[in-house]
Amino acid sequence: MKIAILVKEGPYTHQASDSALQFARAALSRGHSLARVFFYNDGVYNANQMIAPQSDERNLPALWSELAATHSVDLVVCVAAANRRGIQPALLQKGFRIAGLGQLVEAGIDNDRVIVFGD
């Protein structure tokens, strides 16, 4: 099955980002295709390379980056949501890119399912 993911919450304010990451790993391990993860609303904070979690917390932006590098997953950050939250291209974690909502629409067209994490 071809799957896309939409993440709408930040990495440390809600469980959605962590759940999305675990879902992505599980889907890939079962042979499903994951071409794109789209980060929208507060989900754009997942792409911020300036995040410095405590030593006892997982570094979710780095883990997303690792997933993208390992499995060639396209990590797309909504340009409008990023601009509203001060996330500029120079602040992106490796593996993330900024694009418009057209990339989300394309993910909905090209995949069997779009799974949404967050409100």
C-alpha cells in the first residue's frame, strides 16, 4: 500500500509527531511504501534544527531526518505554516524541504491513504 502522512502537531507539545514516526517505521517494516510526510500547522516545528531536547528526551527532528535518509522519504514542510512560525529554510533539519500545499494535494492523489496525526 502507498501511504502518505500528515503531521499537524509539534514534536514536544503533543503525542502526534511521535506516533506518526512510529507508524511510519511500522509501515515501512511491513513493506508499505511511504513517499511523503507533510508537516503542517505546528507540525512544522518537527523540522527545526535548533531544537535541543533534554538528554532524557528523544530528538524527534533528528529521528525524522534519519528516517528520510534511510528510506528516501520526502519530508515536506508547509511554506505558509513555516513562515508564520519563523521556520526559515536555513533552520531546517537535514532531509526536510519547504514547499506549498500542492505537495499535500499531490500526496493525496498519488497514494492509497493519507494518515493524519494531530488536530
